[in-house]
Amino acid sequence: MKKPLWRLAGLVTIVAAVAVASAVGATAHSSKSSAMKAGGTLNVGWEASFGFTDNMDPTGEYLGDAFGILNNLLVRTLVGYTHDAGGPGNAVVADIATTVPKPTNGGKTYTFHIKPGVKFGPPVSRQVTSADFVTAMNREANPKDGAEYAFYYKPIKGWDAYAAGKAKSISGISTPNSSTIVFNLTAATGDFLKRMAMPAAGPMPSEVTKCFEGQPGKYATNLVSTAGYMIKGSDAVDISSCAKVKAASGYDGQTIIDLVRNPDYAQSTDPTRKNYVDEVRFMVNASNVDIYNKIEAGQLDMATSSIPPAVLKKYATSSSLKQYFHQNSGDRTWYITMNLTQAPFDDIHVRKAMNYIIDKDALRQGWGGPTVGDIANHVVPDAMFGNQLATYAPYKSAGNHGDVKKAMAAMKGSKYSTGGSGMCDAAACKNVLLVSDTRGVDPGMVATIEQDAKKIGITFKVRQINGAYPTIQTPSKNIPIAERPGWGKDYADALTFFTPLFDGRTIIANGNTNYSLVGVTPAQCKSLKIGGNCVGVPSVDSQLDKCSVLIEPTRTTCYENLDKNLMTNVVPWVPWMWSKVTRITSSNVTHYQFDQFATTPAYAMISVKG
Amino acid sequence: MSTVVDAVSRGGAIATRSAWRLFWERLREDKAALGALFVIALLTFIAFFGGPIASSITGHPNTEQYQQVMQDSFGLPKGPTSAFWFGSDGEARDLFVRTMYGTRTSLIVGVIATGIAVFIGLIVGLVAGYFRGFIDTMLSRTGDVMLAMPQLLISIGIVAACNSNKNGCLFGLIQPGLPLVICVIVIFSWPYIARLVRGFTLSIREKEFVEASRSLGASDARIIFNEILPNLSGPIIVYTTLLVPQSILFEAALSYLGLGVPPDTASWGGLLNDAQRYYDTAWWLMLFPGLFLVITTLAFNLLGDGLRDALDVRAER
């Protein structure tokens, strides 16, 4: 008997549907099981040198890439972030504290309660207490311990007196009991919680830090973790006396940072970090070409490195490789810094001329072209101002290639330009020291800057320094100009672009970030042994103070005006790019996430194949 | 060298050939050495005039960048064209012009650094090998210490000391740039020469002709310069010609540390260093400077062999 055709068709359809459903289910199952898998080692290549500003000591470390390591893997703070991309990644959440406190006393008092079960890892292995935060704050306030952003904590009562050695403790910090800490401020500070989320505010055990008092950066190789990982070998460190303390084997300060799971860490106390991998290794490699070859071969999983243009092009244009190509908003400005105390950049006309003459598009080309970022026209990335300054470009030129005529017109008013020639023809314009680094991109940048500046009569003597930041951050070295710097926000507030970079009161002898020395006084120059012309250096301190106490929406408007003032009346920089953060991962990485606070990969949220 | 007396078949007059003529006649027979000499002469001409001539012909100055013409949208350099004969380098400059200018830098570094290293090594090796005893011990151990030193770390230290300010270090005696590169190469090269010279000197000082000179009352200086040194000429010349291209390559290695010549100064080593970033997309970056380096290395080696044969009176002809 013949079976009806429709029955056969139905049977085939059902069988096919079951087969498809099984395949989809299997795929979905395997996708779900292969993404965010626990275990394995995350291997990260690092170009040229770590370039840390303070050896990764949380007290003084100010490199953005270091924040990614510290905040994700080693240092918990009272409040922190979700290690996510975009707006959610900038929202403050509770970390060691039980909740995010609301300020009292007119916004001047913050009370934190510490979660039970949050412990230091080896070799300390005990509950974190309120006293440990006092230790951290004391180190931050002590000028001898190398802090580079202590100015953020000045609003704490008694901070200045302690820093000056006039008090034995910071009076504004009190610890009613071992699980409570109270901060009393001199004035309401709207972004205080964000300041407390920075690595320097994380707890530190005094039984270890006492061995490194007055030795900036030395604590780093014995950093005691409160997060999911610890420096390998920390459990073998003997802290019974300072003489016996030896550096943990997993961090040699130069070539490798090897982090393994912290046995004293309780995941249940930490909703913000997933800690998928068992080990994270950061390894220095002199060649960024080699780094990306290794990523492609699976020997490395990602990198902190400039990306060779050939690699960038391959991943950005290949349909099969695009899944490994990740881009996020960088909240970062790359710039050429000019020292306002050093000739010829002590003359605003010269600084304006430099802004007109530099071919910003050429600089960006060396980094990989428009794919890697947007041309910068002022200090703060447009995204941080909600694009309200998107049309503000005071030194714009056709195609961003520089404008010789405008540059020469700007130069005409300079004391270094004789007879109104529009060229910088004084002796001070020749063989000006230009400090550069040794990254793959630096030779091209230097060539562009030299070529452009020559058009207005400025010639350079170039010094390439491997890991140039410590040199640039020492004001007494009197570096006139440097092309190395970039600045990413400390947290999502424009204040973090202005205070560290342009507040004259933040200038320090080592680890200084106000490279241009905006607002420096003759007295500071004398005490910091800064040479050059320190008289009449423009300052924006009063405008900074005015903006910092405001709340939205006037706060952003105030900072926008400050940005314009800097670009028009001070001109300390030639900003040239707002970079995106581009990362390329290997096929080992099953889940990639971006940390918007640190603008680095969210190492605590990345998983690899086992 | 000794003179040779030839008996002339007719007339009975005997003509002598000077040592230099003898040397020249020997060298002339070695076509490879002559060819190498010509190449080196050509390279010397290029070192002096090649860069400006190349700039003039192409219309492209040495340091001028041409991003809009010679880079794609990802900043990758473009290859040879009718206007850019060797293509562009990683910074969008004319590679042909840079290679010509690089000849000057590379030969200066190679020749001067080698010359100074050989001079120092020769003196040290001669003195150590001839006088032996305490002097030999002191000089040889000094050389051993230099050889045992981690060259990379010392170079980084020199960079840190000399590069962070405009005036260099040692009160301006060591200036960043070419002088510093030459200085670093000399520091790490002279011990090899000294060891070689010392070994030969120890051997030669025991020869009969040295003993004969001594017995005739010759001073130590006379023995060193008149008896020992001429017999060292062969190995010294050969080693010197090997050292020149090594010095050029050392300069390239120093570029990785930021201790090389300034970025705007063209050198073959710097160009090859730049090429490694684009080895899979820009073959011309490695080919042209590499070719010049190979030709230079070969020329010096062949010339060295020819000179050795021409200078060595005991060589089979």
C-alpha cells in the first residue's frame, strides 16, 4: 500500500527539524560552555618595557595600563567598578565596603563598613581592617613614599598637616572599630567616591609596608593582594622581620609579572570580578612584531603594545579575523608636551605656532590611520564632554596636515623671531632637546615633528629613552619638549584631566604629571631645582578650584571653558589624537571584556580555553 | 719587508723592486681583490656625494615625509614607483635617498669604530704579549672583564646616562648620536683584537729573528714595531675587514635600545631595524639596504683576503 506523499514529507520535515534543533542546541551548548570557562593561563605580551611610573607600587603607580592590572587582579578598594565597557563601567559600586555610602554632614563625611571575609593574601593572610586603609592613606600622604596623585585626597581633613610632618596622623580619618572607617572632608567633594576607587586607596598591611617606608616603588615586588590573584611566590615570602623580606619570585620589576590565584580570596565577597583564569602572565617583549606573531600562533593571548600597521590592517579588514579585533572608547588624549619654562617654549607664540604647524594626520598615520583614533583638537576627548566641544578646533588646518602660513603668523609675535620673519631664528630655537621613547611608533613621530618644526625654524636634538616617562616626570631635567605622553582619565570626570596635568600645586620632584609646568612659581622652581624661565608662567589654579566644587550641569560647562582657556591662553600642548583602545586577541580567548575605568582589558573578566 | 733583486737577462743591470711595488704586483693579480677595491671606492664616493646626488635627481630631501603619496590608509609604506625607485621606508621617506645617505653613516660608524678598536687592541695586545708578566696579567684581565660584561645592560646604562640631557655625559665628552655609537662599539670590540694580537705576539716574540734583534741591542720599541708588528699585519688586516661590517650590524642592534644614531639620520642598520616591522608587507625595506650591506661586507672581506695574500711574503704564488 502506498503511503501518502504528505506523510513522507511530514516525516522528512520532522526529522530535519530535529536534526537542525540538535545542531543548534549543540552549537549553543558548546558556545555557552566554551565562553567564560574557568581555568587556563592568560598570557599578555608587553611592548618594550612595562614603563611603570612607580614600579607598580599602588601608592605611586600612575600608568593607565597598570591600573588595569591592579584594579582587576590585585587591589580591591572600598568602592570600585564593574570592569565593564561604556557607561556602566564608569559607575561606582561597592567592593570591600558593604554598600556605597551616601555622604552626610553636608557632603563632608563618608562612612564605610568593611565586609567580613575580605582578606589579605599570602604572606599576610588575615582579615582586612579599617587600620589597613589608614596605612594606605598615610603612605599616600607621605611625600617620601612616591605618591603621584596625592592631590586627590587633599580634601581629607588633616591631610596637609600630616604630609608636612606636623601631625602624627591624618585627623580626618577615624576608625571607630576594625570594620568601620570614616572620612571627614574640609569641603564637599562630589567625586570623592571615585577617588576612593583608585588603587592607592586600597588597603595595605603595615606589617609589610613598614619595611619599605621612604622607598618609592619597592613595595611593589611584595604587594599583598586583596583580589583574586597574588604575585607568584608571595606565599614563600618571610615577613617575620624586614631583613628577611625578599621580593616575590613572580615579579622581577623588568620582564615578567606572574600572577596566580590568591588562596585567601573569597569569591562570595566580590560580585564585580569573575576571575576565570588560573594564572595571568605579563611578559615584556622588545618587538611588537614578535608579539603579534605570537598572538596569531596562540603563544600569547593579547598585548599591551602598539599594533603594527600591517597587523591592524589584517585584523580590521579580514572577515575571519575580525572577531579577534576589539575596539572601545579610550577616553585618552595623545599629545606633544611643551615645557613653559624652557626656551623657546616659554613663549606662547612659539607654542601656538607649533599647534598650527604639526601634521596631526601624519602622526596618526604612523599609528595606523583613522582606525586607531580621531584627531584631537583640545585637551579632553569630546566623548567626555558629551561632544559639546565637537566643533571647537582652534588650530585646525586643511586635512589636519598643518598650516605653515598660520604658524608663521603666530610666530611673528615671538621674541625668538627677529624682524617679524615668522621664523624661530634665535639661537634658542636650534638643537632643542626633544625626548622620545623607543616604541615602534616613535621614530615616525619624531621624523614628522622634526620635519614640521623645521618649517618654522625650530630644530631638535633627539634623545630616545627606553621607558621615557620617569625622565619626563622629573622637572629638574628641564626637558623642553616630549612626544611620548598620553593621558587617560583617572575616572569619569573632566577634573582628572585637568588637576594632575595643569594644577601648579601638584608639581612634584619625581613622578610629576604636569609636564608643561603650568602654574609653576619661582619658589617651586627653586625648591625643585628647575632651571629656565619661571617668572610669569601662566596658571589655571583658580579656575580649577572654581570648577571642582561645582556639580552638574555647570560642572561640565566650567571644564569646557577651562579647556578653551588652556588651548587659547596657555597652550601647553599640541594634542593630536583621541585614541580608541584596540586590542587583538588570540583564538585562545573565549570571552573578552573591556574595563572602561582603567581603559584596559578587564583581566578579571576574561576567559581562555583551558 | 725585504727587497727582491731580479737578474735581468740582458745587459747585466739588476733592477730592484720596492716592497710596495711587490705588494702592488701581487695585489694586481688578485682580480677579486681589485674588484672589491673598486666597490669600496665606489661606496666611498657614494658616502661623500651619493646622498645629495640622489636627493637632487629625485627631488626628495633626505628627511622629507610623503605620507599622502607613499602610505596607505593604515600607514603602511608603498613599494617602488617611477618617482620612488626603492619605495618608501616606514616613515614615508624616499628609501633610495635614505639608502644613499645611509652609506655615509654606516661607513663612518664601521670604519672609524673599527679603526679605533683595532688601534687600541693592537697597542694593548702588543704590550701584553711582549712584556708578559704583571703587565700582561693586568691588561689581559681588563680585556677579560670587558668581554664578560653584559653588553646589553651596559649599553642601557650608557643610554640612561647620556641620552637624558642635551650635553651627553662625562662632561660632554660622550655626546649622544654618532660619537656615542662609535664609543660603545669601540668599548666592546677592542678586547677581541687585543686577545688576537696578544696570542700572535706571544708566538712571534720567541722567533729567532726577534732573538737576533735583541742580541744586536735593539730596544723593545724597535723590536715591537720593526720585527713583531709587520708580522701581525696579515691577521690584523683580515680581522679588521671582518670587523667593519660587524660594527655596522652592531649599530643596528643598538638602535633597538635607542642608543643608535638619531632617528632622522639614515643608516643601513636603522633602515633594517625599521624593515622588521614590515617584513611581510614591504619586501623593499629589507632588500635594498640589505643588498648594500651584503655587497659592503663581501667587498671588505675580499679586499682583506687580497691584502693578506699580497702582504704575506711567505704565501705561495
